[in-house]
Amino acid sequence: MDPRGQSAARSYRAALARLVRGEGRHPDHAGRVVRITPASVAREAGRSRNPLYTTHRDILDEIEVAAEGPTPMRDLAARIAELEAALAHLRSDARRHGEERRELASENMTLLHRARSAEDRLTAILRRMTEAPATGAITRPP
């Protein structure tokens, strides 16, 4: 291969490596997760993609392998799916806890009502006992 072909091959491979690492430098790639394709590699290398199809078929094969392997884009997509599943689970838990909280609040209100009713009955009994005639007779509550 001539020196120009070797230089092109080096720049395509360097561009491919940057894209695989998620470190693209091209303005369209910088700071973004980029799908690895011959066009994106050529854009990153600052070269035409035609030589990939005509002169550098081996690099085209490398691009194909890299596109199928783990990449930041695939990792990001997997992480997003994982986080969405966790979020759905948390939302389900939040709904369940809200329902439990409402049920407990209702039960607490019922118990509070029963306690107050019992206190009122006790107060009434005690009042009747203190108002009972001095004969010592205790009247029975109704």
C-alpha cells in the first residue's frame, strides 16, 4: 500500500477507535454517543467513505465488527432500559405505599373514634357513680 493509503488507513482506524471509546472529535460527534457506521468513521476521520469500499475493505470489516460489539451507545441504551425498569418498579412501590398509608390512616381514625367513645362512656359511668345517692347504691349504666 502506498504512503497515502497507509495514512488514510491510520486515520480511519484512529477515528474508529475514538468512536468506539465514545470520544469523537468531529463537531457532529463530540460529546455525543454516535452509531458506528462507515459514514460516521469517515466523517470522524475527515475523509471520504468511498475508499473504505474500494481500497480499505479490511477497515470496513473492522467497522462492522465494532458496530456489533459493545459501544458507549449500546451501554447507554442498556443503562436507560435498566433505569426505566427501576423507575417503573419505584412508581409501583410508591402507589402501593400510598394505598397502604391511606388504609393505615383509616384504621387509625377508626381506633381513635373507638378510644374516644370508650372515654366518653367511662366519663359518663364515673359521673353517675359520683352522683349516686349517699346510700351507697351504685346504679347500673344504661
